[in-house]
Amino acid sequence: MANRNFQTRQALEKEMKDLYSNITFGASTAATATLDLTEDIVLTSVAAGDDRNDETFTVQVAAAADNPTDTVLAVFSGTAAAITVTITPNDGTNNSATPVNLTTAELVELINDGSVTGKNVTVTDTSSLRALQTATGGDTTPLADSGEGDGVAATFANGAVADPTVNDDLGFSSVARSSKGVFLATLPEKYNKLRSFSGMILLSTVTDTKIQLVSEAMATAGTITFRTITGTTLVDPSSSTKALLKMEVRNSSV
Amino acid sequence: MANRNFNRKQALEKEVKDIYFKVSFGATGAPTLSASDSLGVASIERDAQGTYTVTLDDKYHGGIKFFDGVLLDAAAEDIYFQLKADSVASSKEVEFFCNTGATATDPSDGSVALFKLELKNNTIR
């Protein structure tokens, strides 16, 4: 340890106290959704966290049509919040009277890879919606207009971000995630006034994440609310991210 | 100088020490420590673009409680500082990034930065 002479720290205000805390942000769990089929397909959001909770993914199966050559058409449409994939099987008109369809297992492959081995699938995905989730499940049951898969919708749920872990509880007794990128920190005691608050990200890789004070109720509840942002967008730091937090509080109204 | 009554600041933690240092940046982010404004700091090195290691004179066994830096520059510059690693308890080193967005970036030639480290000098709570 440093064996040197250090000087007393001073301030013009009376009863100024420095409080420190060190937190590790919580892990994120991806939202999932289940398409209710003969053998269900489980969709998992690529983005972890609770952003996709309540968003939907719907399968529509159109009547087989005279698609070019041996193609099956797959169109991803809608928005990230409400994705629809429309499958149009091939009725064989332009394929030597050989119809071509997809099974539910092949729909899984299509969602994951954008293609199906041994099938010629023409994918239209102008908004890049397909890659927002991965899929598992399905079986050899063919998709069918007014049958298997047609009109089946799944709603994403159970995406979550855990509360941060408080590594140094002298400063904060707890930190709870209120919503995306917003955290409520509770101190062990109340103080008369918050005089400053700062946060510094500690991470071995570069990250564009800053910490900003949202509100404080130091005197009445011993709490502060802070946010983590990139630019002006709220973000949840990854679970490997730590933050060093410092508050300067006044313990008197004198 | 200010001729006023100042009051002692306190912390819940024992043995919290403030270390200040001042760095001027040259071409390609080459750092120069201002020795007279950097008591307790031995050296600073540029490891890579926008990435620096500061070596302290001493080890601080309780680690870094807080770190902050601010750029002092007459011209606007989109730079902020991020702590990369804390090894003041073992190797006396502090690593930090200078970032523009999510890119480690060298501060401009001629800019100056003021830094503050708050360190705990023991492991006793």
C-alpha cells in the first residue's frame, strides 16, 4: 500500500460526504415465442433482453401458386414488432407438374439460414426481419393453406434483464433495474442533499455507454435514479460491464 | 488564494485518497505527463490508438473507487474517457480509453486532459 503523507480533503460546505459504489450490470435473457403446430416451433429473439416481449411472429400459408420454375416463395413483412412470414407453395404449373412445399422443419431452416437445403426458396425480406430470431422444432408436416401453420401467431415473452449486482454496498444497498437503461439505487441512509453524482464504465473493451442522473430523492427516500445511454438512446450494458459510481452528499442543512 | 473556512470531507470508506494528474497530448496521441501536476503518478504510456496505461508511484490495495477525466481544449472535441482496467492493487496500473462514440480515439495534438483517481489504500471496510 502507498505509505505516503496524504492531506485532509476539504470543502466549503459543511458535512460533505463521499459515497462510492461499484456495480455489475445484470445478465439478459432472450424472449421466446412458440408457434403452436403439430410439432411446435420455438422462436428465440436474437437480441437479448425484454425489448421483444409482446412482439409477434405470424405464419401465413397462401394457396399454392404458379411460382417460377421450382420455387417456393417466402416473404417476411410487417415490422420488427409484428413480423409475418407468408409462404406460397409451388403448384407445379411451371415445374413439370411437380408441386413443391415446405414442411414445418424446413420453415425452421428457412428462418435460421434464409434458405432450405434441396429446395429453391425465393426469400423477400426488405426489412431484414428474418434474422431477428432463431427457430427450433418443427417436423415433416407440410405447411398448408387453411391448415398446418396458416394464421398461426406467436407472441414473444419472458425476455428479461436481471438487476445489477452491488459489489460495494457501502454506497448503495441495492440497485434495481426499473426499465431499459434506467436504474433505481437505494442508499443505506438518507442524506440532506445530493451535491453531485458521477458514473464511470469499467470494461476491457471500448463501449459508447455513459451514465446520467435522472432524478434524486436523497432527502426523502435515500434514492437516486440514473440511466445508461448511448447517444440519447437508453441501453442495458452487457453483463460483463461494471460501473464505478460516486455521490457527494451533504449530511446537514447548516 | 481563497481565504475561507473549508470543512473536512468525509467518506464511509477508510483510507480513500485522491490522486490528480495532468496529461498533454502530442501528435498521434503521444502523452506527456505534467510532473508538477501529477503527484503520485510515475508515468503514462500510449498502448494503442486512444488507449493508455498510467503507472502510479505506489500500489493501492483497495483498488480504484472512482476515476474521471476531462479534456481541456479550446476547440470542441468529441472525446470522453472510459476505464479499461484497474490493477492498482497489483501492478500500480490504470488503463483507460479515450473514446469517440465506440471507437478508441487519440485526443488531438495540443489538447490537455485533467484526471482524478480516487483510491482506497487498504482493504478494510
